[in-house]
Amino acid sequence: MSAAYKIAQAARLLGVSDDTVRRWVEQGVLETTDTTPAEIPGEALARHAVDLARASFDPTDVLSSARNRFTGLVTNVIVDGVMAQVDIQSGPHRVVSLMSAEAARDLGLEVGSLAVAVVKATTVIVEVPRT
């Protein structure tokens, strides 16, 4: 049996409200199971998440080999000597970057700034919930 998600779970995973997911279901954008209460099949939810990511606003106009781009708002900047820590909230994802203080200043990073975290890594760890 493949995974299926309740409306509230789907909303959290997509970073939207329960009402938005219900509207998408009513409009036929998201399919549901025939169960009561209705659930959203994992495959349908994954397809919709990819569609949303492709359609999301990206303030950059660059070509890049990095595929993991998280557009969000800067929520914290800590500058300490020559280094800085910058936190970006991208939907439900918190991305933390450590960079030189000079780079943080040059980029004009401050709380509320729009920014894109670009992740290029050779190691990605995948976890699943215990059943």
C-alpha cells in the first residue's frame, strides 16, 4: 500500500494552509483516495510539490549546476568577527549558512531580506519515519 496523507499533513508538507489543500482538492488539482476521511495519495502529493517548486518565484536570473535552491526570507544574521551565520526560512525548511562576515555584508543580508540558499553537496542523507 502506498503512502497517503491527511489534509493537514499534506498542508504542512507543502507549506500551505489546510484550506488551500481543500480548495486544490475541490478544484481537481489534487486527487484524493475514496476513503473517509479522504486522503491524498503520496504520488499525487509529490507531483504537486514538484509543480509548486517549479512555479515558485526565484529572484535570480542565473544558470546553475546546483539543483537544490531554497528561496526564502532571512530570519537571523549573526556576525562574529570574520564569520557570519545566516538563517533562511524557505517554506517549512530552515537553511543555515556559514560564510565570511565580509560576504554577508557585501550581500546586504539582514532580517527580512529575500535570499536563495543554493545547496551543492556530495552527501545527502535520507531518513524515513519509523513505522
